[in-house]
Amino acid sequence: MSTIPSNVTPPHETSQSPMDDQTVYYEGSPKLRGEIGILLLWTLAGIIVAGFPFLVDWSVGNVHWVAYVVGFTVAFILWIIPAILVRRNFYRITNYRIDYEHGLIVKKMDTLELWHVDDVSLTMGPLDRMLNVGTIVVKSNDDTTPRLELKSLSSPRQLLETLKTRIISVKRQRGVVKIDGGGHDHDHGSLGT
């Protein structure tokens, strides 16, 4: 018969509380396919810049080869800007909180606990529905983040339903209940008081 050393926690026991178990529902940046407008705008700008030396050569003539190199270099930079713009945001949605980073050079990270959330909604245009992306809008009573837009998420309907269920569950765990008192909503802390 083997014994477990005293410094090892047996597998059926855990030193963590149930609140410490994190389940990640979504982790990543917005999907580029959800930013079609930005993508088309910068692609068109790149085509115009790349085509400018050809236009000048056709109408005036004698364009130096350097103009073609500069035109294609600038066009390439314009074509990668949409990918850089969507990468400036990063979301991590778990069963207890939403962590989000934003910024290009200086990154700012904030956290919104799910028990602070008052409402979640989904916005999807016709093209978004075809591409299976959408924006989840989170409204909360958190002073630093009263409204948060999680843009261009993939499979947003499923994520929205999961978030709704978890928000209710987390509020119940914390004893936070929303009571409608004749058109006025009031938050009450503990159910026992």
C-alpha cells in the first residue's frame, strides 16, 4: 500500500476554491473578417498608391524605377495596417471575468468582473451573419468600464448565450439579485439580509 507524501495534495482534494477554476470561453483578437470596411478601405488605398507610378508613366512617361519601389513599399504597408489595427485589441473571456487589452505601442489592460455586468447584447449586420462574426456590447455598473464593446468575435451567438448564463450564475453565487420595484431596479447585496 502506497502513501502520499505530506507535501503533495491528493488528487481528490484541492487547495483551490471553486472560484479559482477558470474556464476560458474566448481568447484572442477581433477577427479581421469582421472588419471588412477597414480592410477594403486600406486595400483600396494600397492599390491607388501602387498604381500611381504606372499612371504617371502612362500619362507623362519617364518614371524612375525608384518610384515603383516606393509605391509598392507604401502599398504593402497600407495593406498590413488592418491586421495591425485589429491586433491592438485582445480579449480573454472566462467564467468569472472579461480581461481586455488595447493599444498599439502602450498597452492598457483592464478587467471587468462578470458580477458587475447588468446587460449584454449582440450586434450583427447582414455581412457579419454571413461571416459568423459580431460585436457583443457589455453594460455594467463598473465605474471604469460602464460600456465595453467586444468587436468582431467569432461565433458570437453561442458566446452571448454562455455569457448570459454565467452572469446569472455568478450573481447568484455572490448574492447579487436584480429586483424590479415598480420600474426601478435595485441591486441588493446579500440574499440573507
